[in-house]
Amino acid sequence: MKRLTVALAACVFAGTATAQPDPDWRPVAPEDLLLIEVEDGTIAIELADWIAPNHADRMRQAARDRFFDGLSFYRVIDGFVAQGGRGEEADSVELPEYPTLAGEFTVPADSVTFTAMMDADLYAPTVGHVDGFPAARNEAGDEVWPIHCPGTVAMARDNDPDSGDVEFYIVIGHGPRHLDRIMSVFGRVIDGMEHVQALQRGDPAVNSGVIADPVERDTILSVRMASDLPPATRPAYEVMRTDGQAFFNAKQARRNRTHEFFFETPPPVIEACHMPGPVRLAEQPFDD
């Protein structure tokens, strides 16, 4: 049984990228773009090899195996997570083709480019971003990890830290930051969060939110890697570089609200979960 114990991931900008390369934006490689199709629409997830390469590869493998096709989001708790895969109890069979994975929770700080926020955080000494992903850094400054914000995608597991296999969840509510550093985060939703929010909810007081009647669950129609689709038909995205000037300016504007609407000026504070790396549609497919 794979179960967790215990507003948007990224806004997609209106319009498309210009024909000229923009140094403040980076393309999302098709090999890092996981596409989940549900009846309501397509959920686009950027995989995070920088923190959980083995878990990201497991999702690539499962997508290419068509493992998820026809399964469902079977455990959906309002304000918490939407969990998908084969299900639990009678549906939770052994999968020898997907052996359990060692947890991937943190990385050395010198292996990534971490850009800090300006303000304090309740759960970590420093928070900020790595390649658009909200992240945190320890007090010594030598360890970094992704944090649980709306749109964060991670692998479910049992009590054993190394028991994740192919069950995943998407954060759909206020960031459950108590899960930071104990769950293997392998991606974040960069488009289609409205389709995640539209999923049928379970009752958290009944079997931890598992939807008992399979008919009421939202079916996963397909999961595909964008790189496996013809270039002309696959979506293409760009993420604002979170170590660049444009993102710094965006953070400052969000942090210091001077519009006349605010007749009481809010304190100049912003959380990393409230400032994910912005995303926009690319004008041309990624050239791979």
C-alpha cells in the first residue's frame, strides 16, 4: 500500500515566446515534459532530474510502458494532494518491473544554482528556487531540497523511506511543508493545474480520502513523454530563469505592493510557494 503518511504551481503567461532567444527564459526539454491526459484536459509536468533522477526516470519508464493508461486518481483530498496510480488494498499488487527506489530527498548545494528569497521561512533557514522549482537550503548552506508547494509532484511511499515505486501525488492545496525532505519530489505542474483542481474529491475522514467507488474516480486516459510525440503535435514551454534579473524584478514587485488598491500596505514579505517560476508557451517546438 503506497500512501502518504502523515493556487497554482506556476502561472502560464498569456501569449507565446518571441522568435529571438530570451536570456531570461529557458526551454523545457521534451524529455523532461510529462503529459497526463484526463477527461478535463492535459496536465503538463516538468521532471526534475536535478533532485530525483531515478524517480524521474521511473516516470519516463512507466509512461513509455503505458502503465498509467486507464488507471485513476483514486485518492484526492481537498486542500492536500491528488494521488494516482494502481490504487490501494486489493488494487495494490506487486510490480516486479518497478522495484522500489531509494529515496532522493536532498542534493549538495554546489550541484545546483539556488537563488534565495529575501524573507524568512517557517520550515527552513532559507528558501528560494532552483530552475523554477521552489526549494530550500539548510543553515550550513551545503544542502538543498525542493519544497511542497501547490503543483509539486512526488512519489508516494510506505513508512520505509525507500519504498516508492510508481504511485505519485500532486499537491493541490496549501503547501504541506511538513513533507519536505522526507518525500521524493520529481517534478512540478507547469500547465493544467486547473485540471488537477477539477478532480473528484474523496472524503478525508473515510479511508484517508480513497474514493471507494471506482466509477467516481477520474480516469488517467494516458501518460506520455512529450519527446515521444511528433514535434509538430507536442506542446512546448519555457520557464523564466529564477536566477535572472527578470525574476528578481518580479519578486520585488510581488513583495512590495504599491497599487492604490492596497489602502493598507501589506508587509513586504513573499513566500517561495507564492512565487513559482513563471511559465509560458513557446513559439516553436524545442529543437532536440
